[in-house]
Amino acid sequence: MKKILAFTLAATLMLGFTGCNNSKPVGGEQKGIKVGVAMPTKSLQRWNQDAENIQKKLTDKGYEVDIQFAENKVDAQVSQIENMVTKGAKVIVAVAIDGSALSSVLDDAKATGVKVISYDRLIMNTDAVDYYATFDNYSVGQIQGQYIEEKLGLKEGKGPYNFEIATGPLDDNNVVYFFGGAMDVLKPYVDKGQLVVRSKQTTREQCATPNWEENKAQERMDNILTANYTSERLDAVLCSNDSVSLGVQSALKSAGYGTSDKPMPILTGQDANIANVKAIVAGEQSMSVFKDTRALADKVVEMVDAVVQGKEPDVNDTKSYNNGKKVVPSYLLRPVAVDKDNYKKLLVESGYYTEDELK
């Protein structure tokens, strides 16, 4: 638990620091400058919050903001970005549905002088991406893995425990980091037999959830439970985000978990969505990784300001994120573990949610 507390303290300090907008207020000075924001879908709470935060902060500075949601359709996102360029966007902030599907349209955008900021998910295979703003995605996985490690007492040699994995889509490059960070912590225990994966599904490909869809996660976990856990108890599930976690929870409840005789396994998550925080409070999910999207919106607006003014944005990583064409200069914010013990401090007292929203 000491490591988690250390993460919490460090992250809280970092969030306070990165949440400050150090760019000079420009107000109406940016009036008429168009910024396009390409979002993947409205079906996840996360992207609605991000879009709202970015739009407000850019609009307050005088930018004309065009936000589009592609509802997880790659062709639609390509078309939306083409239209943003046609309409005169000077900067495009993009959350890629498929990290490898935007190279052509962004190469065309670069040829017209448009600056591109990859937001949250790294856009692959193009040198048109100028900057990347995200949370430390490897750390997200580490935090999830260390939570399971500590709650099960794996460092102390406890086990064996039955363990399964539910991660995200293969076309989301972030999953490489989420999965890698978590498995760097947990795979040694799998190798030693302290964690037993009865389904034998341990690779990113085997554990993928298309489009992070809750029903797909539920369907896969239904099959795993039916095939492997009719007489065995599942002790922990590494879920890479909150929508996947909700799907896994539904499957577990259908299999009789969530009672005093058969409590829920340790379940991780990511994004601290309202439904999941409620599940944490109810004891149905163990933790989530909180990423304060207000701080990320602040950072991407700083980046937009800088590139519009012909300046170099502030970055803190110039080594980690190679998209296949270049190492993209990046700014990484620190995520933090949230559970039943600290959700009020991190989420309510910080103003991210109200008490009423979590009832």
C-alpha cells in the first residue's frame, strides 16, 4: 500500500502543477483562428468530458472551435478531419479511433501548414504529428498491476490465485503501454505460478476488447467463466479501463459473484467514470486510475497557443513515443490510483464530481 500512497501523493502534486495554465492569457487575440478537435465517440463519458473541457478553454481564449465525434467509425473521422482542413483550421487536436488510419489525411493537412496535436492516443506512422499530450500510459498499467500485487500479497509469496486479463482494442496504441505496464508487474507472478490464468489467455491479442465496448468485455468474460470457473473462484481481473470493467462486472454478477458468500474479485479500471466510482463505493470494483482531464485540457490549450504563436510548446518527454516515423515530443501527466479510501479527496474535494453525482 505504501507504493500506492506514494503514487497518490506524487500524482496529486503533479496534477496541481500541470493544472496551472502557464501561457499568457490571450483572450480575444485569437479570435477567428480555427481549431479542429476530432473525438472518437460520445458513447464513453471520458470523451464527452474531454471535449467539453477543451472547447470551453479554447473558446475562452477566442478560438473558433470545431469539435466532431466520429462514433468509432474511422472513415467518418477521416472525413471530419478533411473538412476541418477545408474550413481553414490552423491546428487539429485529434484522438484517433485507429492510431494507424490517419496518416494519409494528416500528411495532407501538414502539406497545407496545419499543425497536429495527438491527444491521449498516439497517432502512428506519420511525421505530420507535431506534439503529443497524454497521461503516462505505462504508469497507468503499473498502478493497476501494483494494486493487484499489493492487495493479493504477491510480494509476500501468497497464492496461488486465479487471475484473468481484459484489455483494450488492438488498434489503440495506448493499450501497448497499459498492458505492458501492468504485465511488467504481474507476469513474474504468472511465471512463478502465484497467479494462475485458467483460460490460458495472456497475450494482448487474446485479451483484447474491440472499441473498449462493455458488451464485448461481458461476452468474453461470460465465456471464460463458463469454460474455466464452474468450480473454481476467480480472485482478480486486470481490466484496462472502466467500460471493460463494467462488462466484466456484469458477467461476474451473472455467475453469482457479488454476494457475501462469493464476493467480487479484485477489479481494476481506468478513467474514474461516474458509474465506476459508484461501483467502487458499492464494493463491486476495487479501483480505477484517475486521469484529471481538466489538467490535460489545460496542457493541450497551452500547446495550441504556443504553435499558433510560432513557439515551441512545453514538453517533458522526447524519447518514449515513437510513432513509426518519428519520436513525437510529448507532455505526460501523472495518473493516480483512486479507491474507496481516497475517492472523496481526489474526486469530490477537487471539484471533479459532486457528492450528488456519485449517489
